[in-house]
Amino acid sequence: MKADLIAPCGMNCRLCLGYIRDKNTCPGCRVIMSQETKKSQSRKKCIIRECEILADKKLKFCSTKCEKYPCRRMKNLDKRYRTKYGMSMLENLALIEGEGIRKFIRSEKEKWACPECGEYLCVHRPACQNCGAERQITEYK
């Protein structure tokens, strides 16, 4: 798992179905625009990825260094992922900001490893893509 696979919103692209699927794969949110393929053009529409404040302040991730943090889009994204997938983007960003990207990646490796086979789980699937073991989804309020 590489730091380049952590999106500005705190999503770990390595766990995203778009990144791991066999057809029409997404190269991850941090691929330089000039290197993008036609398949990944939809990422240009991501308002968080294209945030002017991130660009102006040269921030790699949404953070408390932004006067709008967390903005409405981040709150909505976080709510959707907490509810449907048991992942919190805001929690991810807080760990990145507080402990650093390396510690975050170490925690992701542990948190998202299949307890049966050790392969990375997909946040968008209820079971391991490799062995079929059910994943435990964190309950959020």
C-alpha cells in the first residue's frame, strides 16, 4: 500500500472497487491528469479532488488547515461511507493529520486485511474478493 493511493478525501484507493476490478480499472485519485486514460476521465469531475483550496494551499489532503473543513461535500461523503461501508473519511483524515501518512497506512494494512487469507478487502464489498470470508463492518452512529 502506497501513500500515492490515499486520495485527498481520505479514501484508500487500494480498497476501492474501481481500483481493484478487472475491467475499466481506475488508476487512483493521484494519477497526474496528463497521464490519465480515457477510462479514468470521470475522476476529473470529483469536486474534492479538484478543490481549489487544496490546490491554492498546496495540501495533499483535506484538513483543518482549510477554513471550510469539513465542507458539506466531505460531510456527505463521510456519512455515506459510514452508513454503507463502515469507513469514515473524516476519521481517516484526522489520523493522517494527527499521526502522519505512514502511521495511517500501517493502520490501514491491519484494519483492511482479510482475517482468513490476509489479502486486502474491498470497502465496497461485504466479503473478501479472494476467499469469500465475510468482513466485519464497523457500526457508526
